[in-house]
Amino acid sequence: MTAFDQGPATPVGTRSHTHPFLPFHPERLDQAEAIRRGTEFHQHLEARRSVRFFSPDPVPPEMIELAVAAANTAPSGAHQQPWKFVAVGDPALRHKIREAAEHEEHINYEGGRLPEAWREALGPLETDSDKSYLDTVPWIVVAFAEKSTPMPDGRLRKNYYVNESVGIACGLFIAALHSMGLATLTHTPNPMAFLTEILHRPSTERPYILFPIGYPAADCEVPDLARKPLNSALEFFRE
Ligand code: IYR
């Protein structure tokens, strides 16, 4: 039973369509069950942290496929699905990515390209130009954003709301990895054009976020940070 085949179909003839539509009747939960599930989901996400200290333990490719399958359910502008996830397990290629990322970050941190205010904001994270985790993790997944998509007839289709769409897909990707007990980091080496070259991506795609993926190291630590309180994240206008 799926949301598409249970419950009454929309009575035929009440709406007219120019394109195919399907009846859609997801299960309606009672309020207590809905709140129980929402609480559980929030508690699950509350336990996620961005990780910079990884274990080299292997992760089967099936887990990467599952996380991308979850990301691939994201809503997108005009349903254009303007994302491409490129998964790199090959150690030589991961090392190449590490070297290129560290080259850029060396200019940022040691070469003074990182503005002082930005450097200050990063202080509590204790980030630096050492990106050795890119050699440690079993997988690097790079999300690319498709500014446009080549069509089978050779024409280029312009995509809409690309950043929003790929951002949402990446959020689902992170949640899916977390659901499998995997850790990641939204790493954005700056600039990251080198990923286009190393991964042979077409000029219609732009590197969006690099995700090192693996299990946290046995001695993993994370910065002692708090999430902002809900009353700062949410403003209600209630009746
Ligand atoms: N790209 C650099 C700097 C950096 C920027 C932000 I915003 C972060 O949240 C973390 C790091 C780096 O990867 O170190």
C-alpha cells in the first residue's frame, strides 16, 4: 500500500488537467502519533554533528546509493532536479582532491585570503588548511548544481531555483547519512572550481558542496556549540 493507491480517488471529472495526474492519499496520522513521530525525528536530528575526525573504516557503496536516493526525492524548481552527486571511493582520486583543496585553503589561511572577520567567525571551529580527512574517509561525495541541463535533442534547458533545489537535496542527503549512523561535513573548499576539472564535469555543472563521508573516528571530538533556541528560529503569528 502506498500513498498513491490507498483511499478514494479524486472523483472523476471535478478537475480537468492538461497533463497526467494521480490520486494522492498519504496516511493521515492521529495527533498523538504525529507528535510522537515528530519528537522522535527531531531527537534523531538533534544527535547529528558535523565531523572533521573520521575513521578509515569502509562504508559499502549501497549506503551512498541509499543516501543519494533519499536526496533525489527533494522537491525542485519546476521538478528539474538540478543536482548531480559524484561519489569518489578511489584513494588516488581522493588524494588528488585533498591536495587541490589544501592548496586553496593554504592561500586562504596562511596566505591571508581569508578576511579577518571571516577568520574570527571560524575561530570556535578551529578549522585550518589541513584537510587530511579527505584521505581518511572511505568516500567523498561532491554535489554539483546544474545551472542548465543538456537535453537529448542537444539543446540546453535552463534550470530554475537551482541553489534552493540543490540545497534541499543536500539537506535530505545529510539526514539520510545520519539515519545510517554515518558522519559527514558540509565542506566548501574555496574556490572549488578544481572539482570540475578533477571529476571531469561539464561546464553546465558547478561544484556545490563536498561531503567527506565515513564513521566518526574513535577519538572524534566536535566543537562545544549550542543550537539557537527555538524561539530564535521560529516566530509564530497565532490566531
Ligand atoms: N573553506 C574553508 C573555510 C571555512 C569556511 C566556513 I563558512 C566554514 O564553516 C568552515 C571553513 C575551510 O574549509 O577550512
